Amino acid sequence: MRAEHFFEMQRLRVQARQISPPTGADKAEKTHSGESFDRVLKKELEKTQNITFSKHARIRMSERNITLTDSHLNRLDEAVKKAGQKGVKDTLVLMDEMAFIVSVRNSTVVTALTGGDIKGNVFTQIDGAVIV
């Protein structure tokens, strides 16, 4: 479960009075590092979020002989995180003669292109681009 979804569900429960809001003592509880538990949990969940590939993207990668190394995946994941920090919803990631359209909300690659397919192409329905 993603942190945003978890926190939204908790917020809705409080609004619906299914659970009582945390007391002042609960809010003050800190971890050994001094950060609130919610903040630490959110950071840890963000670390574990990895890029996924839609069925369409996997087919395109197979057709276009696109193979990604662990290094590529890490760079792609970092690019998506950067786009998310800027409020981008759908991004174009350009990396090593490859292009990926990624849904930032889902951390899901929607499609992939390489080499000659990139040149002269018009990328639509994106609101940001990251060049890695």
C-alpha cells in the first residue's frame, strides 16, 4: 500500500469519526532519530517504490530489443521521483538513446522507445520531461 493511500484512508476515517483523532501526546511521539513515526514510514515506503512496466511497455521493449540493467532501472526510478517532486503527473524520461513515458502517480512505464523511433516523434499527454 502506498503511503499516500494509507494516509488518505486514515484522514477519511478521522473525518467519518470511525476513529478518534490522535491526542497531543500521540503527535509528540518521536522515533530514536527525532522524526515522527509517520514521516519515517513515508520515507521508507518511498525507498521501496520501484518502477513497474505496463503490459504495453513490456511488449514495446521486447519488440524494440530494449534491455535495462540495474543501473538503468535505478536512474529511471530516480528520474520519476524527481518528476514527482516537481508535481509532474506524466513524464518523458530520456536516457541513453531510450525514451520512456511514465505515469508518475503509479510509477509505471507506459511505453518505451529507442534510437530512431525517438527522432521526429511527437510526445503528447505529458506534462514534464527528465533527461538522465
